[in-house]
Amino acid sequence: MKVRTLGRHARESFKSISRNGWMTFASVSAVTITLILVGVFVVIMMNLNRVAETIEEDVQIRVHIDVAATEQDQNALKATIEKMPEVGSVKFSSKEDELNNLVKSMGEEGKAFKLFEQDNPLNDVFIVKTKNPTDTMKAADQIKKLNFVSKVNYGEGKVEKLFKFIKASRNVGIVLIVGLFFTAIFLISNTIKITIIARRREIKIMRLVGATNGFIRWPFLLEGLWLGVLGSLLPIILLSIAYYRAYDYIGPKLQGTFIRVLPFDPFMYQVSGILLLMGALIGVWGSVMSVRKFLKV
């Protein structure tokens, strides 16, 4: 397509936007409201995903080694665990380290356990982390069957529920975002359809004088693009301001906890790009659906 022709289509699309003031307002409003909701869900879901990843990284298998195991037996057990395809790392923690960690975790009350320093009843432990957190249960079941394994702890029961909750949350978020996306396409498609109905005489004349469907279609596609982009600007501004203030308020309060929220930079720039792209796609796709039907391409 020639640059001059593209410029003509762009001018026509701008004229159509200015001529159809209320329709333009309705289309932009539909995209704006939808993208605000989508943006909120994206921000919440991405932060929940960050928290979920942090929790998943903390999931580990504690393999208690039988007290009868010699150093050679321990090395052989470690080598066997490391060869498992699901296992990412294996770290040894002596019974002395385990007792010290227990004392520290219980604060003042833990001092009473120092009496066991001379006759430590705890086991040496292998701390195992899997490459994929969801493989924790599978790896734990395999390790239980190995020789010189006294006990295996990984939060059985709770870990399975945690992974199910994380998976369900992600799936619900994706469904909601996709649903809102198609709702916006439906709204803007109907709005542009009304615009095309109002201009059907003009379209008929253009076709009678030999205008191709592509020539007629381009101004509507560009119009949908501008409407989508305009509709994404306000959500980007509002969400950026809201997230900046929320991060500034919540961030310091979460220091020292396992919960981490995504920093404003570059997170909100990424979200802004997503919303801008979604707005453009919603507008263009809505136009394509409407024009395609009326031109019977």
C-alpha cells in the first residue's frame, strides 16, 4: 500500500471518530472500563504468582537419616538422591546444626534444649529441593523407599493443598482476563457495526464506483485501532498511580516476611505495554468482525 493511500485512510478514520462523537465515546468507554478491570486482575494475578513462586521455592523435603547409617552409607544415599531426575539440590545438615536451628527458632524457650547438646537425639538430615516444586510429592515417595532413610517430611497434605490452590487461582485469573477481553471485543464490535450501518449508503456508493473491499475496510480498521489505543490510556494512568502509591505504602510493611510484591519499575511498564497492546488488538479485532460481516468478504 502506498504511503499516500495509507495517509488518506488515516484521515478518514480520524474524521469518522470526530463525526461520531457519541459512538466514539461509547467505544472508548467500553474499552476503558474493560481494560481497567483487566489491568486490576493482571496486577493482582502477577503479584499472587510472585508470592506463589516464593512459597514454592521454600518447599523442601527433609530426609532424616537413620542413626545406624555410617558416613559411607550417608554418601551413598546422597548420591542416589542426587541422581533422581526430579531433584535439583541436596544439602547436608548435621544433627548439631538441626539442634542449633531448633534452639534459635524457639527463642527463649529454646534454651532448654541446650541440655541435649551432649546427648543429641536428633538425626542428620538431607535437605532436598526439586527442580520443579510440583515434583516434591513424587520425589518424597521415591526417597521414602531408600535404605537408611528414617523419615521424610515435606508438609504432606498441606503442600498438595497449596499447589492445588495456586493452580486454581491462576486458572481463574486467566479465565476472567480472557472473558473480559472478549467482552470488550463484543462491545466495540457492536459500536463500530452501528457506525457502519449509519454509513452504509456511503459504502454502497464507494463499491459502485469500483472501490475494493480492502479500500473500504482500512479506515474502519484504523478507526478501531485508535479507539482501542485511546481506551487504554486512562487505565494505564490510573493503574500506574494506584500501584505506585500502593507499593510505596505496602512495600516497607512486607519487609522481613516471605511475601514480596513486584517493584513498580519495570513491572508497571510491562503492564502498561500489555494494556496498550490489548487495547489495540481489541479495537482492530472488533473492527474486523464488524466490517467482515457487512462487506460479506
